[in-house]
Amino acid sequence: MNLSKVKQAVQTMLKKKQTKPTQVILETTNRCNLNCPFCLVGMQNELQKKHGNTAHELMSREMGTMSMETFDRVRKELKIFGIKKVYLHFQGEPFLNKLTPDFAEQLKSDGMYVGVFTNGQAFTDKMINKIANVEIDLIRFSVDGASEETYGVNRVGGKFSNVLKNMEKVSAAHKGKKTRIEWQFLPLKNNEHEVETARSLAKQISVHFFTKGFRETDPNLTPTNKEYRSKFMKKPCKDIYKQLGFYWNGDVVPCCYDVDGKEVMGNIMNHDLENIWNNSKYNKFRKDVDEYLKQPEKEPDICKTCLRWR
Ligand SMILES: C[S@@+](CC[C@H](N)C(=O)[O-])C[C@H]1O[C@@H](n2cnc3c(N)ncnc32)[C@H](O)[C@@H]1O
Ligand code: SF4
């Protein structure tokens, strides 16, 4: 090999190294206690109620909860692969898995940044104490209303009084700790008038408040105020180099919008994460995403309906 070829090979290697994801989303469970109509999991629960069957075209994979055995394996691989940030949610409600505070504790002891998004309904005092002792980096409550009536329409099955009380307890338990506690409000057509009330309630309980742009899963819910709508980024997508996802059973997927396992790259119980990241399926997926502008016909199906990149 001549010198310029060696240089080229080294550059390619370095580029590959730099573009490896440093953060993951970990699905502690894909089950949920709510039926939010804007969310794919929520829609699924609704179907379960109506038809007694969770299978539908949006999310047909099996329901389950991550075991300690699977987590141990994931944890080991995250360290080897060089992951720095772990979010303990994907689909479903993370605190339905009673092991979630233990997962958080172990990841913090590995020196990871740990965050979690939650609907905030399933907390117990024991769980709150445990999680406060762990002192994770971020707890984000998804609360889409500032009254029982509006909240109940969006977070179907949940009680506003319950989540407000839980936010207050979690905030008090973390007083003086470095954990950031947030109230995320998704403004929709039916709740955008309550944003300012929610903001002032958040202030009263010492929780950081912000609004998140709605990713349009149902046009009937789109807020009237354009400022509250999510803005698209221009394809090709870069997220696939920043983050990857684990399902509760150890399956690895390249994107948070792969809710139904359309692009499972491998399972962590059978392969190292490095092997999965470099396997031919993952390489082809990345190539097809990267070359979208040149060859749009090769775009993977999950990207065609992406709610973030257009
Ligand atoms: C799928 S949930 C899982 C975690 C947890 N169950 C919760 O509700 O926070 C993850 C995040 O996605 C958000 N989400 C769900 N559907 C959305 C949509 N159509 N547009 C924007 N955000 C959405 C939720 O508000 C939540 O913050
Ligand atoms: S609580 Fe979270 S996961 Fe459950 S249906 Fe609502 S948004 Fe989806």
C-alpha cells in the first residue's frame, strides 16, 4: 500500500471512530399505563381495549420488560463501545419496570450521564427515595395539560392531580442535588391555552418548564399556534451516528422512530455491540440513509415516514 492509500485508510478509520454513537435509548419496557392518542404505544393500548389484541400495523412486536440479565449484558457492552449518555426510555413507561432505579444506579456508577422521560403516574415513595439517592442527571415529566379535564384527554388513563403531586415530591426529594427536573408540555389544539398556567405551576414546585414541538401523528391534534409545531430538519439524517436504541429484549435498532422493529440490526445477547454496529446490515442502512439525495429510491422504509427529518 502506498503512503496516500495508508493516509486515506487511517482517515476513514478515524472518521468511523468519531461517528460512532455516544448515546443510547434503552427500553426498560414497551408496556404503558396510559393511552395517549398522539403516541404509537398509546394507540396500541386503545386497540387492545377495543379488540382484545395489541397487534396492529404500527406496532406489532411483543410486549415485555427488560430483565436484569439483559441489562447486565447491555451495560457491559455500553462501556466497551464508549457510550457516554443513556436515556432509560424508548417506547412505553420506564417506571413500570421496577428495576429502572437499579439500572440508573448501575449506570451512574459507570460514570454515565443518565436521563429518563416519564409520564409520572407510576411513582411510589420508595421509588422516589431510591432515584433521589442515585442522583441521575435528568428526570423529564411529560405532562400535556394544566387541568384534570385537558390532561385526561391527552394522557388518557392518567390523573393530573397525581402527576402534579409526584412532580412536587420528586422535586422536593432532589432539593440541593444536581438532578434537573423538567416539565415537558406538548402543546396540542386542545391544550395550547393552558401553557401559561402550566408554566406558573411548574415555577411553584421548582421544576423547569418547556414546550416541545408536536410531531404530527394526527393532524386533528396539531396546535393552532405555529410556534408550537415541530420543525423538520433537512435530510439526510445525522441522528443515526449519534444514537442507537435497545428494545427490552436486547434487539438493537438504529432510530427511535423504528418503533416496530423494522430495522433490527442484531441482538445484544448474541453479538457484541461493536460487531452489530459494523455488520453488513447496519452498513447498508447507513449507506442508504447517507445517499438519500443521490438515490432516494433506496431510502429505508422507516425514514419515509420520519417525523424529524424531511
Ligand atoms: C414515547 S414517550 C416514552 C416515555 C414516557 N412514557 C413519557 O410519556 O414520557 C417519549 C416522549 O415522546 C413524546 N411524544 C410521544 N408522541 C409524540 C409526538 N407525536 N410528538 C412529540 N413528542 C411525542 C412524549 O411526550 C414523551 O416525552
Ligand atoms: S405515557 Fe408515554 S409511552 Fe405511554 S402512551 Fe403516553 S406518550 Fe406513549
